[in-house]
Amino acid sequence: MAPRWAEHLRLLIRSSIASLISLAIELLLIQVFDVLHIEPVTSFVIVQILGTIMTFAGNKYWAFEASRTGRTMTEGSRAIIVFGGSFVFNTALSSFGSYVLHAPPVLAFLGSQAVVWLGWNYPMNRWWVFRHHHHEHHAGPSFQG
């Protein structure tokens, strides 16, 4: 059993990697879609779907070490609900930043990612999607600090 700080460090690393990959995809899509005259909201939607797949896999198999819980269907179902909220919040906030506040689309995207990760994604994944693993993993006294 890894110490709690190690779990947080793995989550931070996983989130950083997923965010960098999502940002690279977003930057590419914004450039391509600008040439094709496709609205930035389309890139926000595509990146949310790809980012959610990366996030679930990273959380399940590495950040929360939940690969052997036997609850993949339950966790996956809950993750879809979290994704739904994340999708709506990120797309709405990115669009608000881009269309209403006239921020560059990539800046609007980054801002929404930070707000939604802190206020929705992390809490919901940590304490709802993978909650059974957390309770079992940390049940009883810990002698490893």
C-alpha cells in the first residue's frame, strides 16, 4: 500500500500528462479548424472526449491503483456521468471564454480545464468513481505513513 502522498503525486503526474496531450490536440485542432472555417466549439468537444478516455484509464490503472477492484463497469458508468458534467462545464466555460470574453480559444480552453478539474473532475473521481477502492485501500491503521 503506497502512502497517500504517492497517490496524489501519481494523480498530479497523470493529470499533467493528459493536460499536455489535450493541449497539443487542442492547438492542432484550432489551427486546422481555423483554416477549414470550423467553429472552435467543435475542437472543445473533440478534446473533451479524448481527454476523458485518457483520464479514466490513467485514474483506474495508475493514479488510484484501482485496476483490480473488479468494479470496472460501476466505475466506468460513474465515470460517464462525471464525463457528462465535465463535458458540459468545459465546453460551456471554454465557449464563454472564447465567444463572450473574447479570449483566445486556447486560453479559454486552459482556463476551463483548470476550473473544472479542481471543482468537478478531481472530487468526483476521487470520492465517487473510485470511492470503494479508496475506502478499502485506506481502511484500518496505516503503518507506512
